[in-house]
Amino acid sequence: MTGRGKVRRLTCIVCPLGCEIEVRLDRGPGGDVRVLEVRGATCPRGREWAAQEVTDPRRVVITVVPVRGGDPPTVSVKTDRPIPKSRIPEFMRALAGLEVEAPVRVGQVLAKDVLDLANVVATRESRSMGRSFGERP
Amino acid sequence: MGTRVEGRRDVVVVGGGPAGMAAAARAAELGLDVLMVDEGERLGGILPQCIHPGFGVHYLREELTGPEFAQRLASRVEDAGVDVLLEAHVPEVRWISHAEKGVRVLSPGFSGEVRAGAVIYAAGARERHRFEIGILGDRVAGVYTAGEAQTMMDVYGILPGRRVLVVGSGDVGMIVARRFALEGAEVVGVVEIMPYPGGLTRNVVQCLEDFDIPLLLSHRVVSVRGRGRVEKAVLMRVDEGLRDIPGTETEVECDTVVVSAGLVPRVEVLRELGALIDPATGGPVVNDRLETTVPGVFAAGNALVINDLVDHAAEQGEQAAEGAAEFLRRGGIPATDWVRLRPGEGVKLTVPQLLSGERDVWIYLRVNRPVRNARLSLRGAGREVRLPVVRPAEMVRVKLMAGEVRRAKVGGREVVAEVYRG
Ligand SMILES: Cc1cc2nc3c(=O)[nH]c(=O)nc-3n(C[C@H](O)[C@H](O)[C@H](O)COP(=O)(O)OP(=O)(O)OC[C@H]3O[C@@H](n4cnc5c(N)ncnc54)[C@H](O)[C@@H]3O)c2cc1C
């Protein structure tokens, strides 16, 4: 690649092909990252992903949250939307103290607008301890 | 209300993971009386502990986490009217006659034999442990399989260690490495004996690169050292023949070693029953109804062949249910002059191993090395498929038409799967 700007190399994750993509970028007057050229992608989705990935990479965050009196004693959770990759450590710290009461249902919102980035939603159920298996809550 | 266990069932499903749940639901939807037995405390097999997204893209056309996928199938199982028995181990399936098998069940509430017209065996796989991949040294605390580490972290909320070395760069290894990093542990590296990562590129990027976790290719862990608890691991570089290169030992300080060295189908019950086992898959030899060589006993999911996608495991469950329904309706899967499907050049394994030519069939195969611009040839069936890329980590799935299989009946009576470049 020739021309102005900086080049970043990425391996595309959109499909199993895993194209090696090169993105040439520079900084605009406001310090914002601007994409000048994307090369190596073999489809439009790959080009879009690469541009997004160098300007504003985002991820859905997954973790577990303890459940007081729950069986199992945690529920797995995910953010209801992808959050900026750079803020994942801060997001995890914000969740570190979170604990909820049993029972928890799948889809239940356990924390709203954490750091104004996303809601945290349960992806697994946890029943109140003492209820026998197979019994409906 | 407890589940009714006694009496004779049309179908008993052994295992309540995705393959077993899909099989049980489908069989019940076809009007059969079904009992599903699982030794775990809850349905879902390994899915409740796989909290990352990536499940169901094909089967449900929606990307879910493992627990969510399990929940969907569990409600289908319930709606279909399947009887479910949990915390119940099946140590043995006994041949009584062509039309009847005895399934031994051990559980707190019921121990005895359940008679079944057909059995669908979906017991999943077990993880390989450190000694199977030659990690010698001290017997210390702090060595876990990936599944054990995942269960501790993601079901019980316990972090197994603070400085972690992961052995094996398959998707499972990389996903576990990311979970440790997210929870604040330091992942000192992921060690891979092959010269390329075992899992998907997506996971190399999102699990390792995102968290600056080093990937050590062409290395293996030769031993683990410590007093009481892991203190360090000894690594060596390997050559192209995967032989240790003398003088390349390095020591890595860590308190935890997580072994993610692949899965092995759990087939003891089938072997005892006399089913033929395919050394290539580690699972039973099956025909295109997914019936094992023991009439009336079917197999699906990781007990049949290790699946990297839950979608395939669930799909096999449904196929086995349809096979079982045919078996019960017709008093057996009609014998035919089977065409053998076997792996050739570049291919490690193929399933199912026996094709009838009476129906279209999904065949699953795994290659033994990565190839770009690959040409898959199903020699004998006169079929060629072009694939942009194939990798050992990703099962290839191709539909073969009945007519194509029948072609092999006039020829060498076999279809050989081969993969070439270009
Ligand atoms: C860590 C990890 C991550 C994965 N990630 C993905 C992913 O992102 N996307 C994806 O599509 N796939 C993924 N997979 C693959 C997918 O999870 C598997 O293919 C699938 O779970 C296999 O289902 P199964 O029903 O065959 O086996 P299992 O889920 O293992 O279920 C087998 C069940 O049988 C029971 N059982 C066994 N023996 C007996 C017995 N004798 N008596 C009674 N019960 C018994 C067990 O308790 C268990 O519940 C992943 C796998 C792993 C290990």
C-alpha cells in the first residue's frame, strides 16, 4: 500500500475465509480516525467490518454474576449491545460488585445502563435454592 | 410430580445435551413415547457452561449463548411431551432382541431397567487429560481441563487461578483464555504444538489479540512442576515432525495449567453392547439413518463424532430420531447393499460410514490440514465441491444425493472423500 496515512493489518472475522485486510487511515482535524482505503477484503461486509474495527471496535461482553440463594450460584450474562473495546476493563470493574437475588430468569435485566453503555441481561436461569429439580418456579 | 420411569418406551434417549434434546423432541413430535435420561443436574449437556455467543446460527438462525440455546431446546422438549429423568446414569444398554433393548438406569429415585424399542445414544464426549498429551512432571493441584475450568468459573463463579497457561489453541482453549483474562487473571500464553492455530480466526482475533495473549505455535508443554500447587511449566519447541528440538526448554511461571486438548466420544456403553467403533472418529460406525451396527441403537452428537458446531449435533439428533421412528414403524432399517464412505487424501474422518443410496444424506467430514481453494472430491459418487478454505477445526458438511450414492453401487461400492488444492 502506498500513499498517506498509517496502515493497519487485520484478519477478517466475518466469515471462515479469514481474509488478510489492510486498512490505510489517518486522523482528521478533530483527532478522529478516518479510513482512506481498505484492501484485501473479498466482500463488502468484510470492508465494512474492517472500517468499523479500526475506527470504533466494539464487542458484546459476557461474564457471570453471583446469585444469592441461587442454584446454580451464578447466572451468565451478556451486554444487550456491543460496547467499545477500550472500555471493557472499566465495564468489568463496574460489574465486579454486582450480586442479585434468586430466582433469575433468562432475559432478565440485571443492571441498567452500566456506564451509559449497555444493559446487562441474564442468559441462564438460576432457581431459588431448596426447590427441587424439575419443579416449576 | 416425578417422572414416570417404569414400563416400556418407544424410545429411550441417553444424554440430555443438544443432540439428545433435539432427538427426544423430534421423536416425541413424531408421536413416539420418549424417555430422556441424563446424569447431570440440569438439561443442556455442556451448553450451560459455554456462556459465550456463537450457538445456533444455522439451526435457529440466530446467534445465542450456550445457555440460551439450551433453554430453547429444553422448552421444545417440554412442549413435545418428553419424559425427562435427571441425575440418572446409564451404565449399560442390553440386547434383548432385535425389537427390544434394556436400558439400565441408576438414580436417586429409580434404579432398574427400562425397556425400549429403540435407543438413541447421545452421551457426548469426554475431555482429554494431561497424561494423554504427554505432560509429565509433578502431580499437583492447579491442572484442569478446559471444561473443568469453565464450570468453576462460569457455573460456580470461582476463579481457578491467577497466572494461567493454556495448552491447546482450539476454539475451546482460546475461549477459556479470554474468560480468564476478562476475570482479571493473567494468561501467560496459549501453547500449540501445530504450526497454525487450531481454532477459528475469529477466536484468534477476539480471544487472544484483543487481550494481548501470546500464542506459542510449534511448542508443547513437556512437564508441570510444583510443590502441592503448580509453580511452573516446562515448554519445548517442536520440529515439523512434532518432535522435541533438544536444547529448547524454557520455563514459564504460572499457578494454573488448563488443558484443552480435544474431546473423545464417550462410547463405553456402545462398545460393551458390541457396536463397531470407527478408529478415525472414535465414535460408532453408523449408516445413513445414524443407526449403529447394533440394530435399533442410534447415535448422535459428540458421541458419534466430535462436532465443533452445536447446529450439527442437534441436526444429527433429529436424524437419529427419524431413523428410530422408521425402525419402529418397519420393524427395522431395511438391510441393503451398503456403500462404504471412507476418508482418502487430506481427509481425517467421514460420517456416516454406510450409505444406502435410498435417500439423500448429509455427510460430515474433517480435513487433516488447512487448504485454501480446496477441491473436495467424493470419488465413486462423481461429485466435486469447491470450497474457498477448509480447516481441521471446521467440520465440512455436504449433501449427497441418493442418485450419486447409487452410482457407487455399480463401481467399487465405495465413496472416497479426498481434498486437494486448486
Ligand atoms: C468449550 C466449548 C465451546 C464450544 N463452543 C461452541 C460454539 O461457540 N458454537 C457452537 O456451535 N458449538 C460450540 N461447541 C460445540 C458444542 O457445544 C457441541 O458440539 C455440543 O454440545 C455437543 O452436544 P452433545 O449433545 O453431543 O453432547 P453434550 O453437550 O456433551 O451432552 C451429553 C450429555 O450426556 C450426558 N451423559 C453422558 N453419558 C451419560 C450416561 N452414561 N448416562 C446418562 N447421561 C449421560 C451428559 O451428562 C451430558 O449432559 C463448543 C464445545 C465446547 C466443549
